[in-house]
Amino acid sequence: MLEKIVVIGSNGQIGTELVTELRKNYGDGNVIACDIRRPDYDIKNAGPFEFINVLDKDILNQLFRKYKPTQVYLLAALLSATGEQNPKLAWDLNMNGLLNVLELALEYKTARLYWPSSIAVFGPNSPKDKTPQYCIMDPNTVYGISKLAGERWCEYYFQRYGLDIRSIRYPGLISWKAAPGGGTTDYAIHIFHDALKKGSYQSFLSADTELPMMYMDDAIRGTIELMDAPKEKINIRSSYNLTGMSFTPEVLAEEIRKHIPNFKLGYTEYDQRQAIAASWPKSINDSQAQQDWNWKPEFNLSKMTVDMLINLKK
Ligand code: SER
């Protein structure tokens, strides 16, 4: 079958790399990049681009009518830290954006839909170590609340209408191609930029704050593998736990020092993001994804660090 793939939120940290990869697999003309902002990279020249505000139902409807997508990736969202600065907008965008797309996916018979969730669905009373797929979930950020509610809607649309929707609870995503989007885990990207530029970094998370993370190459591969997996293998219709590695700022700094021996890590005074990080898991149990669709990360801390430094140096 000829695929027509729409990626909403194509200019973000994930979208930038996902569009490139999908275009490699399916052909430039078959992957439609969509964003509310003008793309400032070659995505626009390589294939179709549409200005889309996911909250504008008419524009969104026109998009579905024009392309009749077989697959839709909905990536537009406000992340954890930015969301706390504007809780109402975060709820509106994250929730109503999803509901708008779910409705249109049904109406236009989209074969497969992808929507990302996050480790932010867990909260202070979730188990911190090797957090399981099913446990207490009491998110206390508006981002986490919207992601947990979104997961329930996804499962509801699958059970009630048979919509083939797939999702991953991403940990912190580390990448060098596009800037991160205002999350709590962004320190793990800034640290590389500053290590190369200044030889030092001031972390807004404390030395021992351990969080689950993943290199973007793994995240993109995992996402596409999940979307390509046979329908009957997908046992989770809310969102899959997934992880690559876990580390603290101190451990990451030690790894960076293997390449930049004089790298200095300092810490800022109190930052609101510390409280968010403290409510999240330290590590994730992703055995369900391993079982269902053979998930396996390729990047550990040392391999990721080498790759980040090589690419950022260029
Ligand atoms: N990286 C995201 C954030 O920090 C987690 O989903 O908001």
C-alpha cells in the first residue's frame, strides 16, 4: 500500500529527525511535515510542508481531506517545564490537539496513528526504580496530567472504535540536530553544548537526580519499529514504557570528562524543574516493549556521549 504520512509538530526536537527518517523510508513526497512555525531547515525543501495549528479544526480538517493520510504522527505539545509556565495552554494544546486528531483519524479512516506519551505520567507515589508498565500514576505537572489523560483517550479510541493508535512513554531524549523543547530533562543536552563551548556547565538539576534517558537515534528507530509492528503484537494501547539508560548529572559529567578532562559541573540554586524531576522515575522497566515488538536500545551512556560530542563539534 502507498503510505501518506502526516507529521504534526515536525519542527520540534523529535519531528525534525523523524521526518528525515520517514522520508528516507517512504519517499520525500509521501511525508507531509506540518507545524505552526516556519521550518528553518531543509525539511521544507525536501518535501511537502503545511502550516497547521492543531487547535484549528477547520485547517486540520482540510489537511486530512487533502492528503487522506494512512499514518499520522501527532507530536505537537507543550513539555513539562514550559507547561508549568502556562498550564491552561498546555492542557488545551496537549488535550484538545489530541482529541481533534483522534476524531479526524476516525472520520478519514487513518490506518495508524502515533502519539507520544512520557515518563511524566508517573508521579511521587509511583515506584522510582524500574518503574513498571502498570502502577500508581499520580502525575503532578499539567504536562503529565495531560499525557496520562491522553493515554486513556488513546486506549478508549482503540477499544471503542478500533483505531490503531500506538504510543511510547519517552524518557528524556538526547539529541544534537534540533533544540529540545522546554523539558525537565533538557539539562542533559545543554551540558554537551556548554562542555564544548565553555568547558563548564551549571546544572539546574541536583548532582544525584537520576532520570531515565534515551538517545534520539534509538527513539526514532523505536518509534518506527513500533509503528511497523504487526497489529496483533501490540498489547499496550495506552502507551509503552521505554528506556535507553539512566544517569545523574554527576555521572554524565564523569563520562564527558573522559573526553574533556577539565570539564567542570556546577549547580544553580533552586529551580522549579528540580521538583518535577523528583516526582519522576529514576529508571524504567520496558520489558513489555521488549516482549511485544523486540525493543532493544543501541546507545548506552558512553556510546551516546561519544556520538553527541563528535556531532556537536562539527
Ligand atoms: N523530556 C520531557 C520533559 O522533560 C519528558 O517527557 O518534559
